[in-house]
Amino acid sequence: MEPQTKLAGGEKFRLIRRFLRGSVHYFVLAIAFACLGMVFNALTPQIIRITVDSILGSEPLELPGFLQGLIPAEQLRANPLDSLWWAAGAVLLAAALRGLSGYGQRVNLSKGSERFVKRIRDDLFGHIQHLSYAWHTAHSTGDMIQRCTSDVDVIRGFVCNQLVEVVRIVFLIVFYLCIMFTMNLRLSIIAAIFIPIVGISSGVFHKKISSRFKVADEAEGELTTCAQENLTGVRVVRAFGRERYEVDRFREKNNKFSMLWIRLGRLLSVYWASGTLLTCTQVMVILVAGVIEAVEGRLSLGSLIAFVSYNEALTWPVRSLGRVLSEMSKAGVSIDRVGYILNAPEETDDADATATEIQGDIIFENVTFRYEEKDVLKDVSFTIPQGSTYAILGGTGSGKSTLIHLLDRLYDLNPEQGRITIGGTDIRKIDRKHLRRNVGLVLQEPFLFSQTIKENIAATRPEATTEEIRTVAGIACVDEAITEFPDGYDTVVGERGVTLSGGQKQRVAIARMLLQGAPVMIFDDSLSAVDAETDTKIRHALREKLDTATVILISHRITTLMQADQILVLDDGKVSDIGTHQELIARPGIYKDIYEIQMSSDDRKLIQEGVMH
């Protein structure tokens, strides 16, 4: 994984604003209903104050102007018991209005949050689809999944819950303090003093929480990668008895992950404990000071009860600011991690790239390529004539697969690294999607989706008929094997094709590529898992059906390559030799050495029997 990039505050804001498009009005309505709910909630202490001071007590009755004509003061005092029923009804009405406001808040928040997170997921998945092959090979699948799931959930929780909560809390603090200042100046100043103290203490923890959460979040990515690799490679684990090793490896990463979260939990525990101490101190100070004010006649009993109620209503929101700040730190890290993906450059074509027809000779001219600091290809030049079968042989790491990755533009050459042309046109001047649609590729380890065999074959051309699918499956010598399954072509392939054998997966992948009908077809050691006789049958069928296509064969098996028109031998990233099978075995070299080794096996018997002629 490359170093984590931290986004500037403005970049984070623009990213969030981008995701909020189309759902802002829902959040505005949710905030409006939340604030309205706070207004209705503030009515209850006032009803209690009026009841205690003016109905049960002797204080002048103070009602809003529109209520004074509806509720005469004399009538309320004349019938205290009836007035209590009126007060109870008023409390219930305020609660009902607060409940309706809460309903409006939750409905709009739900609509807004779902639209918000849907946009994030759509943008992330769509962007990942257009990132370069090199980018994907440099990043682990588990970490990417973790960024697209856990980190997205953290961002959603912050924007859709914590951010709305911040606005609600700020409104509540300002609104309640305004009411409290109209009731008693001294007590209000005392209450207001505690708010910045809690805010400052929250800020002290903010930086530490952010850094620790980042480390814990990255450890979660490592843990997810470990689990994903183990589940994907479960057959290898079983075959080599690596269960204990895998369990120990997972346990080590899991212990690290747990310890990091324990450290983070300790820090949060200190924060919450200190916050509780501060809020309890605030309540105690307000209560003591309020009693003194009431005894000295500067505050009525009903006002004291109302003031304490407002102060109590402030304690939890003020403490929640700390929780929101901690969530803000988590969200900041998660936005950085999601932004890292979205800021990764997509594959782009030159401005003058066109969808030119793919035909003509394929020419590699002085191609030099390296992965980071390692040279893979060194001044490689050769020509593949149109319509020919061209074979490539070389040891592991000699650059065989790199050649076809460059031809398919999975990696791009810089101008100083040479060039590759098709029919005289530099492939950098060919639209990337158009090029890949016309260059079929079958890898040694083909990937099959968890769908039916029919859907896997038709992946390159979904509109293909069943007859067309069966035709290409027949050429790939896999039709008979498929029809033997109980569900035939409707057999659901397990994850990564686990339902099929290695040879069957390769042949299904070959059929998928043949259905593409590309004028250039590349077989990157894609017959390695089939026996020599099946290999021969497939190659014979290909020669009969694909006589106009340019075919590139990469293999370690001489019998797969010997019928090619030309054979290129690579050694340590350089062209070691080029020629026909007969030419190469007639002179000393790597090809002849491999031929002598392999022809001492059963392949020689097959040739003698005429199977490979």
C-alpha cells in the first residue's frame, strides 16, 4: 500500500459536497425538524415554572400574548386542580409536537443518508473500474474492500448523524442559553463558563484520537486482507497443510488490531470519565448557586426548577460534543482513505486516440520496461505478421507476460521506452477500450465469476445465442464436460470457478475469449492445466476456425509452440533467439535444451503416434 495521503480541509469539504448533491434538502429539513423539536422541548420547563409560580404560588402570571386572552389568570388561580389538568395537557401537547418533529427529522434523515451513501458507493465502484491495472496490482483487495465498506460507513455515520447532531446541539445550546439569560444572569454566566471548558478538554483529546484511530483503521485493513487471502486460497491452505500457519498469522494480526483498539478505548474512557466529572460539577455548582439565588429572593422556586431543567438538558449535548469530535476525527481519516481512491488518476487516452481498425503486423520496437527498480524487458524488438501464429518461450521472469500486458495496454510505455504498433499505428494512439475489445486475452489463472457457465462464457458478448456459446465451447474442448453436469450450461460456478477443475476453468476462459471474436488472440500459458492430448485437440480446432486471426501463444510446453509460424525465445528480458521450430532445434540454445528435456517424456510418444502432426 502506498503512503496514506491526507486531504486538506477544503478538499474534504468539496468531497462531502460532491456526495451530498441531490440530498441536501433532506438534511436541511431534518435539521429544521430537529431544531423545531428543541423549541417544543423547551416549553415543558416553562409550563412547570408557570404552574409552580403562578398557579400554585402567588407570582404574576406571565403568558405569551396570544394565550392571555384564551386563558384568564383569575380562572387558573380560582381552580388550581383544573389548572393542573390544563398544565398536564400542555405538557402532553408539547411532547406530541416534539414527537412529530422527531418523526419528520428521522424520515428526512433516512432519505438523505441513503441517497448520500448510495452516491459514495456508486462513485467509488465506478472510479475503481477505470483505475489502471498497475494501480490495482499495487493495492491489496482486502484494504480496498475495507475502504469501500467500513470507511464509507464511518463517513455516512458522521455526515448523516454526527453532523446533523452538531447543528442540533449548537442550536440547543444557543437557544437554551438565551432563555436562561432572561431568567437569571448570574446562573447563566456560571453555566456558560463550563461550555468552553468542556470544548477545550474535547480538543485536547481530538488529535490523539485521530492518530490512534488511523493506525487502528489501517490494522483493520491488514486483518481484512489476511482473511480475504485465506478464504480465496483455501484449497492451497488445505493442500499444503498450512492451517496452523494461517491461524497463527491471523491471530498475530488480530492481536495487533485488538490491542490498538484497546489503546483507543482507554483514551476514550479517560475522555468520557473527565467529561462526566465536569458535567456533574456543573450541575452541582448550578444547583448550589440556584438555591442561594432563590433563598435571597432573586429567583422564584418555579424558575429555579425550570433553570435546573434547562441546565440538565444542556449537560448531555455538551458532553456529546466530545463524542462528535471523536467521530469527526474518525471521519477525517476515513475521508482521507476514500479520497485516496477517488483521487487516483483514471486510465486516459491521448487526445488524438481513435478507434482505428485493428489489423496489420504487430511490431515491438526497442521496447524497454521496468517495474519500479527492476528491469523486465531490455531493448526487445520483433514483428508478428498479421494472421500468423506467434509463440513466445522463456523462463519465469523473462518478461513473457509483460509483453502481452503492454500490447493490451494494461501498462503503458513512455516514449523513451520504445513503442508498439499495429498496422503501423502506435497503440498509444488507439482508444484503450477499442484496443482491448479487439485483443482477446486468456491468462494462465483465469478468473470466473460466481455465475452460470453460460454467463461466464457470454461475459465478452452478452447477446450471444446458446448455439454460439456451444460452438466456442466445442472449439475449446469443454462442451462435452459441461453437458455432463446435471444443470449443463446453467451450472453455477463457485467462487473463482472452484466448481471446475483447473483445465475446465482454462477451457471455459478460452471459450469466453473466442466468443469475443477479436482479430488478435493471446493465450498466456492458458493450456498449462490440460493434458497434452487435449492441448493438441484445442490447437487443431483453433487452427481450423481461426485461420484469419493473429494468435500469440505463451507456454513452457514445446508441443504447444512447435506448430507456430515463428517462435520468440526470451532470456532475462532480452531476445535470445527467433525462428521456426525446426530452425531452433537445429542450433544450440535455450529452445533446443528445453526440447531435449521435454521430448524425453510422453510428448515424444504422442508425436511418434502422429497425434501432434
